[in-house]
Amino acid sequence: MRKLALYGGGGFAREVLMLLEDMGLSDRVVAVYESDDLWTERIVAGIATQPIGRFDPATTDLVLAVGNPQARRRMQSSLPAQTRYPTLVHPDARIHRSSSVGEGSIICAGSIVTCDVVIGRQVNLNLITTIGHDCHLEDFVSTAPGVNISGNCILGAGAYFGTNSCVREKVRVAPDAIVGMGAVVVGDLPEAGGVYVGSPARLKPVR
């Protein structure tokens, strides 16, 4: 059986370790890695951190345990091509059999993914996220806790949704867009990398 390791030592990494405990997989975790240039040895949930340069993809699967989608993208691009990324689904999450979840994605406790949803690679759905029917979440999408996405939405690669934000049906969200905490999205968000806040959500001016 292959070993497991985490890349990232922050708060979300500790939550992922909790998820792995709930999945009965904590005994397979052998390391917590951080980037070579930032690493100083410290303890994360009882595990000493190591520099990512020590990671061996031949024996160990790697979880990208950071919430920031752009950071996960950079991390994956720096890793060996043969790296394997497990898909983690909490036992209390529900995913309908007609939906699919891509490699390396993490679905946290209480989340619900309904019918005919396509979830890409390295997507993070944090606690109690709901995804409605026929949505398409591209690679590296991330939600904070309590996000609600209605049906038939397309969420661009790297988009981020803050805690308790919600999106009405048939909305398109541009790649790398940021939806603020509690924002109510009632129409398309077309600005790639734009920050949208408020109710209804509007593009925040750049100052």
C-alpha cells in the first residue's frame, strides 16, 4: 500500500489530516512537506515538517493541502510529472453516482454534490458546500465553508468562493475570480481574476 504525504503545513493542512483520520487513512501519512525555500522544521499535528525536495513520488501519494487555488497550481507545476494525487471524499459528504470528481480533489464533511456535476482536478470543497445539478467546476476551484452553488453553473479554473457566498443558477464565473464572503452572485462574473463583493455581487474597483 502506498504512503500518503501532505504538501502544506497551515490550517487547511491540519483540517485535511482530520479528514484523513475520519477516512481511516491517518496511519498512512508519513510526512508533511513545505517548500524548500520556506521550510524550517516545525510540528504540524504531531508530524515534523520536511522540505519538499525530500518527497519521493515512487512510493508516496501527495495531497496539496492548501486552500489558495493559485498556490496549489504553482505547487503542482513544480512537482515531478509522475506524482500521484489521491482524491479525498469525507464519509459525511454525498456525491451522486452521476457526478464525477477529478484527481487530487478534496470534498470536506457535510458537502453535497448532486446530479450530473463535473468536478475537475485539484478542486477543494470546504465544509458544507453544496453544488447543484449540471454544474462544471474547472481545475483548482476552491470554496470556503458554507458555499452554495445552484444548478447549471460553470466555475472557471482557479475561481475562489468565500464563506457563505452563494451563486444563482446558470451563472458563469471567470477563471481566477474571487467571490467575497457572503456575496450573492445573481449574474455572470466575466472578469478573469476580478474580485466580486456584496449583494448583488459587483466587481470591486482596483485602487
